[in-house]
Amino acid sequence: MPNANKVKTIAVLTGGGDAPGLNAVIRAVVRTALGHGLKVWGIKNGFGGMVENQFIELTDSSVAGILPRGGTMLGTTNRDNPFNYPQTEGGQVVYKNMSAQALDNLRRADIEALVVIGGDGSLRIASEFYQLGLPVVAVPKTIDNDIPGTERTFGFDTAVTVATDALDRLHTTAESHHRVMVLEVMGRYAGWIALHAGLAGGADCILIPEIPFKLDSVIAKIKERQQRGRQFSLIVIAEGAYREGGEMSVSFIVEGSHEKIRLGGAGEKLAREIEKLTGVESRCTVLGHVQRGGSPTAFDRVLSTRYGVAAVECIFDGAFGNMVALQKNRIIRVPITEIAGQANNVTLDNELLKAGRAIGICFGD
Amino acid sequence: MPNANKVKTIAVLTGGGDAPGLNAVIRAVVRTALGHGLKVWGIKNGFGGMVENQFIELTDSSVAGILPRGGTMLGTTNRDNPFNYPQTEGGQVVYKNMSAQALDNLRRADIEALVVIGGDGSLRIASEFYQLGLPVVAVPKTIDNDIPGTERTFGFDTAVTVATDALDRLHTTAESHHRVMVLEVMGRYAGWIALHAGLAGGADCILIPEIPFKLDSVIAKIKERQQRGRQFSLIVIAEGAYREGGEMSVSFIVEGSHEKIRLGGAGEKLAREIEKLTGVESRCTVLGHVQRGGSPTAFDRVLSTRYGVAAVECIFDGAFGNMVALQKNRIIRVPITEIAGQANNVTLDNELLKAGRAIGICFGD
Amino acid sequence: MPNANKVKTIAVLTGGGDAPGLNAVIRAVVRTALGHGLKVWGIKNGFGGMVENQFIELTDSSVAGILPRGGTMLGTTNRDNPFNYPQTEGGQVVYKNMSAQALDNLRRADIEALVVIGGDGSLRIASEFYQLGLPVVAVPKTIDNDIPGTERTFGFDTAVTVATDALDRLHTTAESHHRVMVLEVMGRYAGWIALHAGLAGGADCILIPEIPFKLDSVIAKIKERQQRGRQFSLIVIAEGAYREGGEMSVSFIVEGSHEKIRLGGAGEKLAREIEKLTGVESRCTVLGHVQRGGSPTAFDRVLSTRYGVAAVECIFDGAFGNMVALQKNRIIRVPITEIAGQANNVTLDNELLKAGRAIGICFGD
Amino acid sequence: MPNANKVKTIAVLTGGGDAPGLNAVIRAVVRTALGHGLKVWGIKNGFGGMVENQFIELTDSSVAGILPRGGTMLGTTNRDNPFNYPQTEGGQVVYKNMSAQALDNLRRADIEALVVIGGDGSLRIASEFYQLGLPVVAVPKTIDNDIPGTERTFGFDTAVTVATDALDRLHTTAESHHRVMVLEVMGRYAGWIALHAGLAGGADCILIPEIPFKLDSVIAKIKERQQRGRQFSLIVIAEGAYREGGEMSVSFIVEGSHEKIRLGGAGEKLAREIEKLTGVESRCTVLGHVQRGGSPTAFDRVLSTRYGVAAVECIFDGAFGNMVALQKNRIIRVPITEIAGQANNVTLDNELLKAGRAIGICFGD
């Protein structure tokens, strides 16, 4: 891995929601870069830190001990797009394009390349900056696993692990009490967490945004189990799943430039309907943010490390404008522009989905 | 431990909500009794199984491998009080006193003593049966730790462990995002889980039913932390905590003979108020039933085993009408009648509460 | 997945060492087969059960609740090859070919196809039976991940997770005490566990059987860290790793037809040498069998389920003599004969190995 | 908790072996002291840091985020007794009394009171310093739980949890393979870890230093299980357990002033003997240092926090020369001199031991 591009100074930032493995990527970027004699800046609090000039130098000591830790040592935010940046003027918040300021800040710190670790939103901003000439490399992060071009995003395995652990716990209660237990997991548009955790945790029904579910199918599954002497059922539902013909569980309010998502309580509603229609006690647990924090699994730490190293390799090769990605068990490079605005969803011919059907899981269709 | 009472046949049942350690108690009861040549019946689905004559013989094989498993191999239920038992007559549910039927079923199976593993509600029923002459011994179970007469109920350590693990996960997200994270834990009337998990998980505020909180105190704590450069805060709130002067979060509807609890979403409300008053993004996670299921901790398995053995010792000694209890690191016996209707709450002079104050935790007062 | 082959009765067995996920495969095989109206026999205690006619019918109830459990409900053994089967004659153990007896037992139970879940040794036996005309399908199991033709065997992710967790624990002791901590993990011939766990657990040196190590390199790494103010180091060593020019840590004694492995205590020796040469206190932990037991990770449960379903699909398609395998994130089929006697080792151009070097890990070369 | 003693500056150090919860105690000491306006010094690397003048000021920021972390942020060592301190003179190590130097260093930093967090050895040193006039308060730390005067030392619950988790994992392998699995846990002189983990993990035999075991009893237990159809057994053995009439597993070499312990491989020997005498495959796992590192359990974090607060309370009350201790669920004070040289061992009338016997566990006698 020679530094053909003779880069001397790089920066790294983390954008968007928290995901287990962010620190592991940062550590790999820093250690790889330092190993080649580069200087590395960390930009604090996502793209906002580019505008606000919040740079800290990252050394070997800065990243010591961070591998197993959740969160990001650099801070992050879901807001603060430099192309539409909130500024207070006369007591009011107005949104301005501060991208030139952000680029200028990088230039003054002699930063020649930027590693952006982020999800959908961050990739779009990275893509815009790239088109303005900034040498950018991206690392795909989202616990939802819905970024196209890569088989896995880091953070996903940890989220699935947390959800599976919750299912194991709910299982014993469901069984002891002859109840229906509903677990609502993350996944606004993509059902990957629900699909994997449902398979791993022995769910009887898995409901995902990609397959609008029929309540009748769910009820039929519960009754079929009762007839076989199984007095309990476990249901995993993605927060964005919705009933056929019904409204989607996830809706939006746009406030200023910020989307705010209003969740519909998909799981809670479902539990109430099941209880009414079957007479079986039903309870819902919403797992929420515990899925996105905490120490990453071994799998995610390895993947994060591979991504971090590969991102610096891109810089050495001058391969800018790319996202590093996992395909066929190898790290490859995918142009960010090919990904922007795209999504990676569960399709009906997905092998895991079919395996789920084969062992008798109901997907609500 | 000689069987001075010459009992030959006993039975065991689990009543009320699921708690990690139920199987461990059953195993200890069965193994101790079999070791003395007794016959042991398991009564299925709590007190309901007494009425319905759902008895199964428990052997060494029945309890093999159940020690680490959550739930109860006997099934349980929160309903089905034999003294007020639901029966369908002419398409309508009516409630009748079926206690004589229940006692008769025991008698016909030659059951000379009954071990009841249960919480508040089960202890009340056990007490009634005892007063009718049934030789009963009780084992205190509740994840809430609010049964008087004992320093610890089994299941509590596991619930605290699950809640602490969630706090560890939320901590990294709170820190990375500069957010307030609110964790709502179980505890309708008693704040033990919140108190212990809050101390173990590094909470900044702990809000419990015993101390109606002032919103101002919570806000002041968050702001004081901001001034010290801590951009995030962690808050643990028991489901039954409520604001001073406000309504309690937990209210009741009585339906037939069954109390139904309507929870007020204490945590969610609090998060919204904090966000409004401080401008800091705030998120709530409701941990729910994952606290009461799953494999018990080592601590709970040891405590459950001690309780199970001690319950059979009571039978051998003819010490009926007692609950086994932990006091001063020893298992002792407490008359059930002394406990019935009583509660064990966090008091203001509680040592853990004071330790929490000493390290700067805000309790909302 | 139509049953084109019109098979009516199948059997499943687990052979060789324990691995987390065995029960998950059995469950998927049984549920998929039952869903198509097949009868399923479980053969107890590996291939030995074929000879001894130890068959039990597997129903929906047999596999209820086994998904999260380690071990195998069918029992297994590392010995008992029907082609060289131990028999006591005149007080002495002699080895005989009992394969005809085994096949006969299957025939009498109308078993038309056999699913073998096993590692290297079991695959060889399966291959022999296949060549004798038995319709066999294999599922690759080994915590070592060294079966060729598949990117992942089930059980591997769990073993890596256990080893990583141990590294996290050792890390804090190493750091507090300024010590060298050596962790010896499984891997007689292949270094996959050491490589993955070492990356995930932040090891400074990773020593694997594929790269005979120079003690000087290890010492140099420890000293280089000291010069940077890091008073501790973490080393992961596979049990089969050995010093350049030295003897391999793993040697064999052949007893009857049974290989017996004598392990050389690779980790313990290394720790002593490091302490002598550097003066730094060094301690070794041998993780041993805790790596191969217990509840499988979510990843392994999903993979196991996919394998189980795919194995039954092979039967429906009449695609016998195959092992199901994971390649490029899909389940494919690989002829068993292509795999027999082959191994899957870490090569010098392995991407993870190179990523490890990039972040400064010493591989002893 | 008024500071009646008007202390203005205190120090804290951690001595002896690593134990989960050290950081939690430090945090509680620092936060409590800072809350009263004190200045707090941390002494690095145990008592050695007193001699070497390695003091760092501890602020609110120093202890942020350390609660869940294993190890000690201050460093520690098993050596370096100031009363017999290693010094290199003319290329040779000689041992000198450097206590005056140590005290002088404290005085020059205006340190008025010292909190010593440590085990047996550290308490002895603390006691000597106290007798020289240093206002000392001690916090009992050892994963072995063998300090007298307190029902629990912190770190113990975590060690038991790690050992129990290992037993759960070994259980499935033992059962699948019809093997005897031996787990060797820490405990040179006291069998508390073995006793608790054995009860929690469902061991069939528990062998502890306090009860020299008869091999015949162990073999008889294994055979009795076989006769009941249990083809496997689980044995927990403390590292210091030994066979009746045999040598103790733990012996000592005195080097300079340092005891060095030579462990006899109690578990490995036992496994070999069992295999020889029963013909059942037997395997041993030595858990080692993973028991003493890593994130503390919720229980240990709460206990550590209580201890830390109580230690500072002692200082405010001028109650020097005491160790804080847990008795009857309260934190009390015990004079260090009463404890020095004493041990807390499992006695034959211990309630847990008797509960173990009641459920059929063999203790080797």
C-alpha cells in the first residue's frame, strides 16, 4: 500500500446517527495513516465541525482503547448540512449554504483528503462536496444495512445481536405466560434488522416495510400455533412496517430543512389488535436506541477495521469519490454518485426471506 | 435437614409475572425433595392449575437443564385467583369462589404441602389458603424487589443487569449526539430497579415513585452539566414515577375482578418536556418486558437455589405459613400474614439513595 | 422448493466436535422437511448411532426451543467411524468395518437421504458412504472455519466472539498491570479464530500456524510499544502456532485408529520466553472449550438456519453428494469429493491479514 | 455528610491484583470529595507511586466514563511494598525500607488522608502506614471474597459471573459429548468463587481448598449420574483445591521479598485421573485472568460506588484506620488491624455449602 498520491494530511469525520463501530473505523484510519507518516485531523460533530472549524489532531494516543467502545469519539449529529446550515439571525434560525466556508477551513488546515463515515444523508453531502472538487472517500455506516452497493454496513450485526438477545428474553416470558410478544425493531424503510433478528430469535411472524402485512395472516399464524399446542407467539415488526391498505407507520413533518419523523407505534398498535382479535394477552416492546449504541460485536469491529484501512488505501491510490464496500467477502470501491438516493431493500426473492418461509415463518402476506 | 414432619408428597406452583430464576427455584425444590424420597407434583399455570387439576409429576429429569433458563417450566399467569375465579356461564364471564375445588384437587393427589413461588398477589392468595388450613410455604419473587421482609427477591439482580446494560448502550449514543437519553424501567410503586441501575449505569438523574420529582430540578441538573462541558445527560425513570403535583403515571381500571394498569408513558412525556425546556434533543427508551425474561444472573441463580432448598426445609420442620427471605445474608422465615398487603419501598434515608446524592445524582427533589 | 425427488423419509446426524449452531441446523432441517410432509429421523451420537441403530423420530415438538441452545440435541462424538468401528472382543478393542450394518439400519427405517452436519472427519465418512450409494448431503461445521469451499462454517462467529470477549477482559488487566497478556485460542492448523479475534480485540501480535513466528519480531513489537509509552501488550496465539525453526506445537500420537493430539502449550511457553527476554510480567490464558459451547451468536443462528433449509432443498432436487456452502453471500452447493482432504488456510495475501499489518499488528514474521 | 474533619486534600491509590470495580470506587471517591470542595490526588501504580512521587490530580473529567471499565485508571502492581522496596544498586536489586520517603512525598503534596483500595497485601501495608500515623481508610478489593470483616468484596460478583458463563458454555459440550468437563477457577485459599459459580452453573462436584477432596467421592458421583442416564458431569475446582492426603496444589517460592506462587494445575490433573478411572473422556479448562478483568457487573458497580462514598465519609468523620465493609446489607467500618493477617474461608456450616449438598452436589468429602 504505497502512498502513490503523496498525500500528507487527511481528515476524518463521522456523520448521522450513532452506530457501533464508528470508533473502530476512526482507529483504523488513524493507525493506517500514521503508519505512513501522515498527519490526521479529526473533525468534530459531523459536517457541522467543518463549518465551525472544530478540528483536533488525532494521534496514536487519541485512538488508544477506543476499539471496543460504542459511539464516536468525534461526536456526530443528524443535522447540520453545510449546504443548508442553520444560523441564528435576529433571533431567528435561517438556513444558508456554508459549504464554501467549510472547504476553506479544510484548505487552511492543509487537508488534502477527507474520510466521511456516514449513512444515507452523509453520503449525499459527501457527494456534493466531491462534485465541488473535494477529494472524498466514504465508509458506509448504518445499523439498518440499507445502503446499496455493499452487502453489509457496520453496526448492523450489533443491532441484530441486541434485537436477538431481546427476543431470547421475551421468548421465555411469552412461553411462561401463553402470550403474544411483539418486538418492534428499527427499520423505517428496510426490514433487514427484523429479518435477521427474527430468524435468529425464532420469531413466528416477521413484518417488514417491504411487505405490507395482512392482519388476517398474522392472526391465522397465531391460531395455527395454538392448534398445535403452542400457546404463545413471537412477532418481530420493523418500525416502518404497515398493514396492507393502511397508512405507513412512518410519516414525516418537514420543519425548516429538517425532516422530522413521526413514528406510528407500529408494534403497539399490532399488539392491541391481536389481543382484540384472538383474546390472547399481547404485549409490545419497543427496543429503540439500545440497538444503536454500545460495544460493537466482533464481526462489526473486524468489518469496521477493514473499512478504515481500505478508505486510506483509496486516498493513497487517488481513488476519490468512492465508498468502500463489502461484496463477496472482499472490500471493493463503489462510486458515491452511483449510490446517492438509492436504497437497499429486502426483495421477495431474498434467500433469507425464502429460508424463513421454508421453516414456517409468516411474513404477513 | 431431617424430614421431622414425615411429609411424603408436596406440590409447587409459580404465580404472577415471569421472573428470571423461577426455574432455578423449582429445580432446587424438586432436587431437595427427591433427595429425601418425596414425591413432587408441579401445578401448571399458577393457582388456576389448582382449580383445573393440571398436575404433572416432577422428576429428576423434569428439572434437568432448566437452571439457566428464563421463564417457568410450569407456566404462570397474572390472573386466575381461585377465590374469584372466572367461569363462562351462558356466554358470560362470571367470577366464583373455587377454592374448595382447588383444595379438593390437592387432597385427591395426596399433596400434604404446597410451595408457592410468587409475588404480592400470589402471597395474598397463599395466605388465604393457609388460613383455610393448607400447609403453605412461600418464596418471594418479583423483579421489583418490593416484597417486605426480605432484602432481595430473585429476578431483581437480572432486571437491574438488563437495565444497566441498556444504560451502557444509551450512554455512548447520548455522548456522541450530545443528547438527553431517558430510560424508563419497571417499577410501578417501588424505585429499586431505577435506583440500582441508575447507580450502576452512571445516570445523572434517577426518578422514582417514592420521590415525586420537580421538573425544575431535572432541568437544572442538565444545565449544570452543560456548564461543565458535559453536553449529554442520562436519566433513569421508573414507570411509576411522577411529577410533583402532577398525576401519578400509573393508574388503574378495575375490570371484573381484574385490575388493569394503564401506564402513562412517564419517560416519553419527560423526554418531550426536557427537549422543549432545554432545546437539547431528548429520546426515551422504554425497556419493558426484556427486564423480566431470559437467563438469570449468577446472583439470582444462587439466591433462587437457596430459596428453593429453604422452602423444603420449612416443610420438613412443619414451619408452614412462612415465606423464606434473605436478611443479613442468611435465609430466614417470615410469617406470610405479616407481609400481606405490605410494601417495601425506597425510603429517604436509604443508604444507596444517599450514596447517589453524594456522587452528585439528582433525584428530582 | 418442490420435492421433485419425492423423498418421504430422511435422517439427520451431527458428527465430530461440538459447535454452536448445531441445534439451529437440526431445527431448520426438521421444520423444512415437516413442512413438506416428510418423516425425519434423528440419529444419535454421530455415525456411531447409525451402527447402533439409535434413531429417534424428530417432530415439531422435538425441535421447539432449541434454536438458542448450544450443543446438539442428538449427541455427537469425535470417534466412532463406521468404517473402522471399535468393538470389544474377548476383552480387547478391535476395529471393524461396520458400514454395511449402518446402511442396513438406515434401509430398514426407510431412510432415503441423510443430512450429515460435521467437520473434516465427518465429511470424509460422508463421502465414503456417498460412494457406497447413500444419498448424502453435508453441512459444514467447525469453529475453526477451515473447511474449504465455504467462506464461513457455523460456530466460527461464536468462537470469535468468545475469544474477543476474553481479550476485552484481559486488556484491562494488561493495561492496569503493565503486563503482557497472551491468549491462546483454538486453531490447530488454521489461524482464522486468532486472526479475527485478534483484529476485533485489539491484539498487538497475532501468531498463527500458517506463519511460523520469529520470537525476535514479537519482542521487538513489545519494546517498540514500550518506547511509545504503552507499558502493556496483548498477544493472541493459535494453539497450533509455532516458532520458526522450532517444532510445531501440535503433534500426534496414533492410538488404534484414533489420532490423539498432544498440544504443546504454545501460549504458556511464549509467555515464559517473553518474560525472560523483556523482564515484563507475562501471563497466559488458554481459552479452551468455552470457545465451542454455549448459545450461538445471531450471525451463527442465521447461517445455521440457511444451511439447514438448503440441505433439505438439495434432497428435494436430488442433488446428493454435495455440501452446502456460503460463497459471495449466497448458499451454494459444492461436491463433497472436491473438499475431502483439503484445507482452508489463511494465506499471505489474505485481506484481513493485510489490514492487520496496515494498522500495525505484528504477525511474527 | 459534613466534613467535620476539615480535610482539604486527599489521595487515592489502587494496590494488588486487578479487580472489576476499581474504577467505580475511584470515581465515587473523586466525585464525593469534589462535591465537598476537596482536592484529590491519584497515586499511580499502587504503593510504588507513593515512593516514586507519581501523583496526578483527579478532576471530574478524569473520572468521566470510567464507571463501566475494568482495570484501574491509576495502574496497579502486585509488588512494590514501600517497607521493602526494590532498588537497583551496583547492578543488583536490593530491598530497602522507603516508607519515610513515601510519607514525605504525601506531606509535600499536602495530602491529609489516603484511601487505599486493595486486598490482603495492600491492607497489611496500609495498616503499617496507619501505625506510622498516616490517616488511612481502606476499601476491600479481591475477586476471591476472602477478606474478613465484610460479606462481599467488589470484583467477586463479576468473577462469579464470568465463571458461570463459562460453565453454561461447557455444559452444552459436556452434554453433547457425554464428557466430564472440569473448570478450574481462581481461589488459592478460599473456595468462594468455586462455590458460587458451581451453584449458579449447575456443577455436579465443587472442590475447594477448605475441603480436601477424596477422588473416590468424585468418581462415585460421576458413576451415580451415569446410572441415572446422565452421561456427562460438570466439575468446578478452585485452583487451590487438593486431594486428601495429597500435596496442596498451590506452593510458594520466595524470591527476594516476593512470594511467587507455583500452581499445580489442579484441574488438569483431576481430569486426567477421572478419565483413567472412569473411561469417560474428560477435559479441563483453566479460566485464568479473564475472571479478573473487564466490565464489572451491575452488582459490583453499585457496591464499589457505595464503598467509595463510604471511604470519604470516614475521612470526614476522622474515622481513620478503618476498612469500609458490607455487613447485613449496610456499609460499616472495621478496624484494619482486626483484619490484617486474617482470612475469610468457606466453613462447613456455610449455608450455601449446605444448600449445595441438599440439591445433591458432591463436595469431595
